[in-house]
Amino acid sequence: MKIEIMRAEMHREDEKSFVGSTVFKADGNKSVYEVTFMSKNGKDWDYSLHFTEQSGDEEELLKMDELLENDDDLYNQLLDAALDAYPA
């Protein structure tokens, strides 16, 4: 699946925790999504997917969430975009 990354960011919440996000649009989908990444150690990541601009098709959101769960390359591409935005 081809995606367009619109913006990404990452920052530290405290000495160890990270919070970041990537806003993206996927080919064939009407909605713009934001995936938020959270990690307490910078290695093990949790995420939350939601609509960015306005609510959209809930079924489309669930399919995108399932894709993120199963497609490591897509997940890593979105996470890497957020990590690359972290000020070194």
C-alpha cells in the first residue's frame, strides 16, 4: 500500500518515555489518519490510530488498524518517520 506522510513528530515526555505521531493518507482511502506512538523505553512501542481532520468511515479506520497490526513494513515506515523527526 502506498502512503503519503504529511507530517511527523517525536518528543520525550520524561527521561525515558517517548511520544510521537505521524499523519498520513493512504491510496484509496478518503480519510487522513494520525497514528500516535508511545514508548516507556524507546524500544517497545504502543500505538493508537485515529482520524486527523474529521471523522470518517469507521470501517475504513478498522481496516487501516488491522493493516498496521499485520504489515510490519507499513508500521515501521510510520514509526521511522516519527523517530526521524526527533531532534537529536
